[in-house]
Amino acid sequence: MTESEYGGPVVTRIVALAQPILDDLGLTLYDCEHAGGTLIITLDKRRDPGLRSAGSESGAPRVLLDELSLFTRLLSRELDHDDPMPGRYTLEVSSPGLERRLRRPDHYTGAIGEAVAIRLVREIDGTRRLNGTLIGATDSGITIRLDDAVGTDTDTGAERQVRYADIERAKTVFTWGPAPKPGKGASTRRRSDAAVRGPADAEEASIHHSQEAAAS
């Protein structure tokens, strides 16, 4: 694991402490950030590469709240012992959710075939926003097939190459099933409401834990 992948020696050390725990629990590290007094860790399930070909996250296995809790307890114990972060800090452990933030090249590689929304650092060809299907990713940038370019100088369905340096932020986009047709009865609306509420609890599980680092 290199420092450039996660942003510095402190986070790199934390990732090294977390990896054996992840291996034991059958989880993978999606992201790790150290922002001020907060350590933010995002976990994912190990995935069958064949699932990616469907271009959808809806059927992919998801991290359970119990797994996040167990990981948090085990990592907290390692952090207390190793003390890579002096002083008080907050440990936040979560799953990526249905719509995943794309921050590193491996995030983009893992999202090939999915719908994405991208905001650019500056306007290019009349727009700062790109929406479409991610069809390629390299160490330097991505290729996206645009869905909708109404009101821009870009043709719908065109392919666009974008450098990582030109991306301000990006995420995958989860699309729910078609909305009920107008005129349906109350029972149809209730089923629709339940369909929206049901997966929401599983969309992103999160554990927050504050602690004082062990004295050096």
C-alpha cells in the first residue's frame, strides 16, 4: 500500500492495521480518509467480478450493520495499541451506499458499466456536468458515454474522455424502477412507498465511534 493511494503515512498505517481484520471478515476497504479529527473508513463486501457485467449494484451483497460494528471494535483495539493518531479523534465506519462516491482510479475501474454523474472543475464544451455510462478507466482518466446533453454543445450518446484532474466530484447513480402510472389506487401507492422505504435502511449503514488515543 503506498502513501499516494490513501493520502499520507498516518492513513497508510491505519490501512495496514485494518487489512488483516478485513480479510478475516470477508470485507474490502473502499476508502479511507483522515480529515481533521475524524477518520472515515468505508467498507464493502468482496464481490464476484461477474456481478459487474450487469451494470447494476442492486443485486450486489451489502455490508451488514453487525459487520460494521465488529470491524469498528476490532480496529479500535488496534488503534489503541498502535496509536497512529495521537489525541482525540472520531472513527466513522460505513458502507458506500447505493450511490458511491468515486475518488480514486480503482473506484472508477470498479464502476465500469454503471451510470455516473460527474461535476467538472471548470466548464468544458458548455457544461460542468456530465451524466452517462462509465465505459472505461485508466490511471489518468475515464471515458463516459453521455446520456443527456440537452442544452450543451455535446451530442447525446457521444463518448467523452475526462482526465481525473478535471473532475471535481463524481458518483455512481442508482435508478429506481419506473414510477406508478397516474390514476392507480391507494394500494398501489402504498406498495410504491414501501419499495422506496425498504431499501433505504440498507443504502448506507454507518457506525460512529469517538475515543481518546492511547497515551504515547
